[in-house]
Amino acid sequence: KLEMLTERERQVLELLARGLTNQAIAEALVITPNTVKRHLKAIFGKLGVHTRAAAAARAISAGVPTDQAAESL
């Protein structure tokens, strides 16, 4: 299902899977926290999940890189 996500949604999901807060995701991607929330809402809907943990678990099981050494965005 990750192929349904936009590139930006994938970036947000990867950072979420690394355990970053909305504020930290916003700073990393140079967007506002409200924009992060909008992306997360879209991600949750596309993945059919209701929590950050469920979205992160889905991302990790799909092979989204979660270590800090992963390529920078």
C-alpha cells in the first residue's frame, strides 16, 4: 500500500517510523507542524490505520529505512 503514498508522504512516514515528533518531522522537511498533521491524516487513511504506532509498524514491515544512517531526504 505504500506505493499509494506521495513522495512527501513517504518522507513523513519514514521520519515517523524513526520515532520523530511532528515538530521534528516539520523541521527536518522544512514544513509546518500543521502540514505534517495533514500528511499524517492522509497517510493513515491510505494505509487504513488509526495510530502513529500502526503507521510506523506498517512502514517498518514494508522495509522503510528507519536507522539514522539512512540516506538524507
